[in-house]
Amino acid sequence: MSMDRYEETYIQHNFADRIGGANYGKDTSIYKFEKIKRAKAAALKEFPNKELIDMGVGEPDEMADASIVSKLAEEAAKSENRGYADNGIPEFKQAAARYLKRVFNVEGLDADTEVLHSIGSKPALAMLPSCFINPGDVTIMTVPGYPILGTHTQYLGGEVYRVELKKENAFLPDLTSIPEGVAKRAKLLYLNYPNNPTGASATIEFFEEVVAWARKYNVVVVHDAPYAALTYDGLRPLSFLSVSGAKDVGVELHSLSKSYNMTGWRIGFIAGNPLIVKAFGDVKDNFDSGQFIAIQKAAALGLDHPEITEKIAAKYSRRHDMLVKVLSEIGFKAEKPKGSFFLYVEAPKGIKGGRRFESGEDFSQYLIREKLISTVPWDEAGHFIRFSVTFIAEGEEEEKRVMAEIRNRLSDVQFDF
């Protein structure tokens, strides 16, 4: 039965305003990732014998460590693990507290009252506004960034204030730029470091500034930290919770998706202020019944072996070095990040003597359709594209081959920066 028949029924007029109301499904605009998907399909159709190099995917290219997979199989076979997990098992919470102390030097966390598991970070980010936001309240988030940080505030009738991440400020938000009136109405401040998409890292001094600002305006800080353990070149992994006073003003979200190659496993945790953690747990009780206990036990094993992440980080560091070298040779101003698996570079203005690029998206579409290199564009604060070093390549020789292919495809073009 066709969709058209249903569009004229009463159902069309019953949709909530938050998703479009009576106009739901009629929006003809094409979103960024759909444009990328379509461009990739068109490029593959036009060049069926040419490899598409996908450097846009923001998820690991490898399986979880064999020890974690084996632990899952072992625990999944036990009958005592078959039931509801609700707000999590003590073993996982204790492992999370040990992990934060060992890797990030976070002292004094109470695993019983200051840690809870989440089914990945995304649901936690979505649930937290339900703990705080009333109609008219403000959430502050940074752009470019993960859109879901603002979505649920808007669903709840709140407002979102966006602070741009600019190159001249090392892609850290300028808190002094937030108007006094906005700061006084704000309930939540979302941060994310190492940052997606810029790859920027926070500093202790910046987090200290955040704590002071949050206290001044009575704002709850939510630090989304899925890339926190993926750091390079001597940069020690940094937790917001390791800064004095941080636990008084906020919480931090961790995920095993990126740091342990466990994207599909959907396991992470929230840690920090006990009252916020309790409120999150109460809201969470009304959303889900917890992640499979066997997954929690396998994840706990992983958290007790952070050397797994160190090995993953070494691979990404090597790939960043290679990619920065290739892009710099071509003329891009590419600087290796100190964390995350993203490389954020300014899009060229055009091709010398040829076409112009009006935006990061315009350039990204060119790379896909003409060069079969997929990236993600970001135009919220300048015209940039994001490469991810999670491209498919088994071993260092294959990585070198991919880099050589990128160099070959782009070396016949003179970009105008």
C-alpha cells in the first residue's frame, strides 16, 4: 500500500510539533549525510571499477579485542546473566571507577552513587535534558558538533544557544562570549573533548575556567568524552572530573564505542555529581531496562585493560601522521590533532583557474563525485571538512597504499586556499 494514501488521513495531523506536526514527512530538504550517501552511490555508478576511499565514517574499522569477545561469549552462556539489568551491575560500575582512576587520575569516585551504566553515550545525552529542562530553559552547546546535544532540549520546549568553535581559539568555546542573559537562564552546558569534529583537546586550565563559569551561573556541565582515552604524542588522557570542583558542577559521559572498538555493543557510563547521576538513573528507569549483563561484564574486563585502547591509539596516531603528510604536500593546512580519530581541515576556496567551492559541503561533494574520496563537511563555523582515520585498511602496508592513492588522486589538482 502506497505512502500517499496515508498522508491524507487523520494520522498526518496527529504528529507532534517537535517533529514537524501536520507537515511531518513533507520536508523536501536533503540532510548532509543523505547527500553524502547519494553522492557516493552516484560516484560508484559512474566509476564502477574505481575504489571509493571512505574517510567519512566516524566509527572504528576493527573488531573489539579478542579477550572482550571471549568474555562476552562466556558470560552470555550463563543463566544468571539472562535477566533485566535495570540500572546496571556493581561489577561494571566498580570497573568504571577503577578505569577513571587508573587512566585519568580521577580520585574519590563512589561506584555506588556516582557511576551508572548507559546503553552507549547517545541515549545518555538524549535523556539528561529530561532531568533539567523546563519550557524556556536554555541549553548551551558548541558548533560544529553532535546535533543531538540540542535536539531533546528543543523537544522539551527549551532553547538552544550555540557557541562557535573557532580556529583562533584552538577550537575551545569562548565562555565570555555568552551573553549574560543567556548564561543566567542556562541549565546545561554540553562540552566534548577531544572534540568531534575538530579533533581539538581541552586543557586543565580550560576545564578550571568551565568550573568557575558554571558555579557563577549555576549551570550543569555535561562533558561528553567518548574519545578521551584516544590521545597521541605524549598528551595524557584528560578527564573533566580530574579538575578540582568538577564533580560539584557536572558529570562526564564515557563510551567504549570508540576507545575499545565496541560501537555496536552499546555500552558506556555516566560519572560525577551524585545528585545528577541519581536523576539520570530515575529518568533512565523510564526509558530502558538496562544493557545485557553479559555485555556489561565483558566491558568491565575491557576497562580493566586500558592497554587495549593504547594499542588502538597507536594505530590512529600512525594514520594521522601519514594523512597529515599527504594533505600538507598537496597544500592543505593540516595539523595532527592530539586526540580523537578526526582530522579537521579548512576547505579550499576552489581550484586555481577553475571551479569555486562555496562551502565545505561543496568541496566534500567534489571529492566524492570526482575523486571518490568521502569526507564529512562542516559549515557551522567556517568551511571545513572532516577526515576520519578509521578507514578500512588491514596493516601498515595497506595504510600506505591508501595514502598513496589519495596523493595520486589529488596531486593533479592545484587547490586555491
